[in-house]
Amino acid sequence: MENEKNEVIFADNYVTGSKENLEKWIGHPRFELIRHDVREPLLIEVDRIYHLVCPASPIFYKYNPVKTIQTNVIGTLSMSGVILLTSTSEVYVDPLIHPQPESYWGNVNPIGVRSCYDEGKASVQHGIEIRIARIFNTYGPRMNIDVGRVGSNFIPQALRGDALTIQKPGTQTRSFCYLSTWWKEMILALSTLVTQVGSQWWNWLRRLRRL
């Protein structure tokens, strides 16, 4: 917004976010903040929609799987216009190939505990006029350290001198992307049907812990 001279309307229900993260922009003449749940209609005319909604941490979406599905599906279907849907690398779940091309269908357990998130994201990627950004692990300032993800776990644990914890078996792979790079990719993703947003480099978690 600062460099592109755009007007921005930001809607959030603060389930995982915080108003404090936006303090820099509150009061700016080209920024408006609305507390809103995307499952409910919001009648605003805009040129572009960056659809970033839905908790990405299992801690949140396992707690309320029905709301997770509703947010992904109803929240997306209620929008119209030029939409960039932020999907996730989790649509691949337990991939059998590394790295995954955009054409890969994934390896999903449709009745698994994570399926409300994985399938919810995947279900709105066909038949709707949207662009899709499949986001891998993003990290940067103001991360919530209580979401149980790799970056939010490792960084505070390392700063405290604690052991770095991972879920077994540790052979899970992750690709990471810094926040500023992530945002540049978000803008470019509007011109492509499906874009992977992450790093070309990936690591096993147990190997990452040793680095």
C-alpha cells in the first residue's frame, strides 16, 4: 500500500490475528479496518481481493473443523471479482514426490483429522474465477508463537536456549519463505492460475533442527 498508492480495506475477525499488528496503518487515510467474519456477507465494491482467511495451524483448525470448512468454502463463494485465494501446501498433505509441481494432485486422507483444512482449501480451487497461491511455510515479524508451527516453535525455543521440539518422526519436509518475499509473490500470483509460494530448497525437520 505504501509504495503502490492503493486504498486498502482490511477485514479480520481476529481469531488468530491481532489488531496490534496493524497499528502502523490505523488512521492512515487510505486504510480501513473492519472486524468481520467472512462467512457473513460484506457488501463492498473493490478492484482486487486478497483472500488470506483461515487459520493455518492444526491447533486452531482441529479445534473447530466445521468452522474451518465453512470459512474456506462459504467465505470464498461469497466473494466475486479478481480474487487471489491463498491456498496451502497442505493440499498435498503427505506428498509422494519432492518438490511438488503445481500439477501434482497430492496424497490426502479425506477422513483424517487435518482434512477439514486440506479438503476445505482444495474444494474451492475448481470452477471459480480465482487465482491460487499455494503457500508453504512463511515466517517473519509478529509471528504468533502459540500456533505450534516450525518457525514459531524453533525461534523462541532457540532464543531461550531450550531444546528444539518437533513432532515424530521428523522426516516431514518443509519449505520456508520470508514474509517480504511472500508478499512480492502474492502480487505476481494474480497473473497466474496456480502458483507455489515457498523456497526451492526444502529440508527434513530433524535435519533442520541440527543446523
